[in-house]
Amino acid sequence: NNNNNNNEPPQLISKPDQLLQLQSSFFSSTFSQTNSVQSNNNLFGMDAEWDEETNGVAVLQISNRQQVILLDMKALSCTKEGQEALERTVGALLDDVNHETKVIGFSCGQDLSRLRISIPNLSMTRAVVDLQTMLPTNLKKYGLSRICNHYLGRPLDKAEQCSFWSARPLTEPQRAYAALDAWVCIAVYQKINNIPLLSNPKQPQIQTTVLPSSC
């Protein structure tokens, strides 16, 4: 539990130009990898947060194997420029026409339905893989925290799940929770498919305790 800058949770990306700056470095960088490692590096995790005041999604979290970004969907989705930036980045990622990318979510049907409210021009989501459908029958009934405990050895702390996601700024615990929720989707997917986990100090750390949620 290091407090240096490398371990601080990411800040929200709220402006279209900030999002577009990530188009090559985050969203497309994996496509330049060699074929021998491409299938492992073209993995992304996805999760979304909202609350009773949200029409659509309040925060969208996307992770690759080394980095997590948090998108302020309230701010980005309310302007034409923001919508265009979301379509060029998130939309292109979720609808990978070349079938080179997998975007891993967990029981993500409602996430995608609400995301289509926030991004009306979001069409296909062919890259999305629902992790829950890959689980053995005896584990399908469990939530993500229990699945993390089974595959990664620690439960996922869900204390922030029902917090006020429309608030700005988000608290540091909210941002940490949001980042971890997306990253663990990749980690569990890799465990199921026997893909080695990267040893990277910037990866979020799973909490050692889980607090019950009232949701």
C-alpha cells in the first residue's frame, strides 16, 4: 500500500481533447504489437458506474493490461465534440471490426444498455466478452467480488459500489474502486485462459477485505 504517485488512482477524463490524446497511446497502441503477443496485449477491461440521478452512465472505466482510464461520461456525453470523441475511441474499441481486440466485462448487459443512452451512435459491440458466461456452472451465481477471491486470491472491495457517482469531483476511494473494477476483469480472464499476469507496479491492488454493500 504505497502512497507514491504511481499508486494514486487515475483522475477523471472530462474533456474531448484529453480523450482524443489517448486514441493512439491507449486505445490503439496494442495493435502495433507483433502477432506473437498480440492476442495477449489486445485485452481491455470495462465497467460502468451510475446512480439514481444518472441518465445513462456517470463514469466509464476502461483498462488495458498496464493502465486504467476513467471517463467522465456526464461531461463528455453532453457536447457534440464529446460525443464525437467517444465514438472515435470507446465506440471504435467496442466494435472492433477486425476481431483483434477483446473488451472484458462482468455481467455487462446493463452497462452496455446504459452506455448506449450516453453514446446514442454506439452501434455494435462485437469486441465485448462477458466474463460471467465463461465461468464454470458452479461459479456463475456469484458476483465479481467472490469471483476475484476464487481466481485472484482476494475479494474485491465493493464498499463504493453504491456511492454517489454523479458527484464531482469523485473521491479518491471512488476512483480507486472504479479503476480496480475494470482491471480485475482482465486479470480474471487471464487466469481462466492461463495467460501470465504482468508484474507492473502501476496495476491496482485488490483490497484485502470486502465490505458488504446495501445494493
